[in-house]
Amino acid sequence: MRGIPLSRFRQAHDGSSLVEFAFVAPLFLMTLVGIIEIAMTLFVSSLLEGGLRDAARFGITGFTPAGVTREEAILDHIDQVTLGLIDPADIQIVAMIYPDFDQIGGEEPYDDTNTNGQWDVGESYNDINGNGQWDADMGQAGMGGPGDVVVYSLEAPWTIMTPLLSSVLGEDGQLMLRASIAVRNEPFLNAGVGG
């Protein structure tokens, strides 16, 4: 019985594509899943930003729908825009009122008597937000009144679907999506229910 010459094995290429695919397939699939995951995250982030922008447009009118607050109406609008991809119970919205756009995030003015560049206990200050203490951010919580500048900030957790990316993105399998917008309220009058 003659053996098969070794040279025949060197020339045989049957099945080599299958072996090559077995090496490349896992990397290809991980890359594809990663692209889909990142695309979904960007899509939901875009929905949140657009929803917050549209909700802020509603908020500046001062209109309060019957049976709900302005805050609830804004959250409901964002929930509709995000297509059920984010649980509305997980969405955190904060609205802060400022005297003007150039004062957003600014500290309350104070008299720096010792010229050290920071507020110290005992130095006089202008209590812009009316809470009885000096604050590094002069914003006051609320939706504001006619003509007020309001900054709407939103945070929502997005659960990362693939364990591989959860070790790279976010913390504990979640990525915190954020959006914010600054607007000036319209000079609304009697903006109660229906007006």
C-alpha cells in the first residue's frame, strides 16, 4: 500500500477559505456589533438632544396643560420623542434660572476683601438665587417666569447591550447620556392652563 505523497498536501487548497474565515469571523462580528452599539448610542443621544430642544421650546411659552405641571409636560414630550428607548423614570431633568445668558454657571458676585480670588466666610455677597448662602453657581432651580433665562439639563442612563463594549464604555454597563440647552422665556402673561 502506497502512501499519499506529502507534496499533494502542500498543493491542496480545499477548505482553506473556511479556515481563514474561522480566524476572521469573530473579529468581524465583534466589530459589526460594536458599530451597531455605538450607532444606537449616538441615535438615542440625538433623540434626547432633539427632544430637549423641542421641550424647551414648549417650556418658554409658560403654557401649563390641564392636569399636569410644565415639568411633567416637558418629560412627557421627551418620552414621546425617544420612541420608548429610554425609560422616562430614569430621565433626570434640571431647570436652572439665571438673570442673563452671560451669567450661566457663574458664581454669585462677592466682595473679595482679602483679594485671594475666592469667596471666604464673612465676605459680603449678592445672593442672586435667594437661598441665603453664597453659591459657586448662581442659578436658581425652576422653570422661570416671563423673560427669564433658563438652562435645561438632562441626564439619562443608556444600558450598553454588549458585554465587550461595557468594559470600555461607561460604568457598570451603563453610559450616561447628557444634553443641555439655554433659552429665554417668552414674555408670557397669565400662562396658566390653556393660556
